[in-house]
Amino acid sequence: MRVTELNRDTAPEAVDAVFAGLSARSRYLRFHSPTPRLTASARRVLVDVDGERHAAVCARIGGDPVGLARLIKTGECGAEIAVAVVDLWQRRGVGRRLLEELTAIAARLGVAELHGSMLPDNEGMLALVRKVLPGVRLTREIDTVELRYPLAWVTAEITDADLIDSLQRT
């Protein structure tokens, strides 16, 4: 399995291939509603990967896309995440690799907290985030389970001027 970062040129083919490999149930769990096809507006959002505000990774086996994970920055320090793995490759470590890679990219981009929303019956995704994101906070809402995961290794940069200013104030 090879996991690579996507861009606007490589995202369309990967999005289309992974969506085509999802069953009706998997599409429902990913998009929280029956989604027999991607609308033009939803596809436009999914393929608009700029590597800064919207980053995505793709898992490929033998060159074929079998999974995607993406983040979209929300505000200054947070990012919403989502993962999709084609049915034939679920529960084989694809989601784990995607989420690990996406977490590393989030840290590189200065994201301090990941968040997302899952349906309560998406047992596979709930198990995945518990394994890959130690200490993840999962909160049950009316129709969803909300995920919050602070990235412990993201720290603010402290300059010499910050230290001097802090010492002078004490």
C-alpha cells in the first residue's frame, strides 16, 4: 500500500474511484445520508485540495485508489477530518494508515485540534479513531458522535522577544 498526498490535479481521479468503491451503506455512513451519486457541488469541494486549507491523502494498492482521508481547516487552529475506504479494503489497515498520515499533515500545517462527526452506528470509524487517536474525545449528540482530538505535539512558537517580555512583566 502506498499513501500519497493529493492535489487539485490528482484528487478528481481518486475521489471518483473511492466513491465508486463504496456500497450504499458506506456512502450513507460517510455522508450521513443516502448518497447514490456525488452532486457537482459536493465533488467540487472534495477535489479542491490546495495542500494548505484543504489537504487530502490517498491510499493506493497496485495503483488503484482504495481510500481517502481529508482535512479542511476550520478557523485558525482546527480542522475537520473525514475518511473513506472502499468496501473491499475495509478492516485491512487502510484507514489506519490514512488517518496516521493525515494527522502528521495536520501537525505540519499547524492544526491544534482535529474534529469530525460520525453516525453512532459507524462502528468501524469509531474503533479506528479510538486506536489511532489516543485520548480522543467522543461526545454523543442527538444524531451523531462528535470527535475532538487535540494534537499534543503542536505547540506555539515562543520567540526570544516573548521570553524577555514575559520576564519583564514578572
